[in-house]
Amino acid sequence: MSQKTHAIRRFGYTEGATEIKSAGSKVADLPGGCLNHHWTKNIIASPDGKRLYATVGSNSNAGENGIDKEDGRAAIWQLDLTSGKSRIFATGLRNPNGMAWTEDGSLWTVVNERDELGSDLVPDYLTAVKDGGFYGWPYSYWGQHVDARVTPQRPDLVAKAVVPETMPWATTLQRSASPLPAEHCCRSGSGTALSLASTGPGTASHAVATKWYSCRFPAASPAARRLMF
């Protein structure tokens, strides 16, 4: 399975078809290889349809397999469909899962962060993604909080690590890829939505979607709000 996630491929569309039988054609390569942790990837088109964005997770928890194994990973890639050229849009995102565009044109993603620093660290997060932004992994988390397990250290990168930009309490988004808990939402249109759900103390937040929802968390306690945002 993991060896089938190292490229973006194009397939012809046939009205009424229930399966794809053609091999398709390659649009762009993505990081893969024999060592290919976090092999799942998400793709989203820009609002104008001119570019694609793809998430690529890290090859480790905190760089323990060697920094050389992380080339092009823990990142979101941008592909220009006109020129066919691709580039890294943002880095330092350990395992980005799901993407969405807000109405103001900002790209958002949810990030699964590193483990084994205790029950409350490191929190997963939902953030806006800045073009050229570095979000810390593996050298630091939530800005300049250094992960001392990583060698060699990179204080130059830590100094410019972006603190995740958290989401307002009531936001409408446009696209993502997982079931959305009904208790958090009310239907408000077509399309899909991105929201945040927590699975335990200091742990997982994830991208969730169904139709187009306006998502609110009015009953969240102060502790839950600190956890989720």
C-alpha cells in the first residue's frame, strides 16, 4: 500500500463508472521509498484550480531514523498544474492530515505531533499554513519549545519556527476528508468542512468533514478549550 502513495496520478473520468481500470498518468512525484512512515497523503486543489497541495508526513516520531530520511517530508507540497513544477509550500509539520480553504483564501491543516514527551505533550493542532512557514518539527514544537532528543540541534530553524495559528470558535470551511461528529455541527450549505475533535488529554485532534457545516463548540470547558486550541 505505501508504495502506491509516492506520486500524484491523473485518471480519466467515465460517467457512471464504479471503478478505475486504467493505469493513469503521473502528474508529480511525492516522497516515498522503502522507509515510508506516515505514508497516507491528502490532496486539495487551490480555489482557482491552478495548483494542487499535497501533505507528506514525517519518516519518524522525532527524527530518530536520521534527518537525511526526512528530505521533503513533514511538509505540504504545492504543484503548479500549468508548468508541472512542484515546490515545498510549508515545512516542520510532523504529519499534516486534511486541508481546507477558509473563505478569506487561507489554507488550514491539522497536524499530528510527536509522541513520548508525556501525557500532555505535544498537543496536536489545527493551524493556518503560511507559504514558506516552518512549524518546528523535529527541532521544536509550538514555536520555540526545543525537543532535546533531536540531533543535531538547529537553533537557527528553532528561532524562526511559527507558532500554530489557532481557529476562531465559529468558522465555516470548505474541504477535508473524515466524518464530522454531528453534535458539533449544524448543516449550512454544500461543500465540505474542517473542524477539530479531541480524543483525550493532550492528544489527537483531526480533520473532519461531511457536507458544509458551521462548526461551534459552545459547551467546551476552559480546560477543553486549552486542549483543542
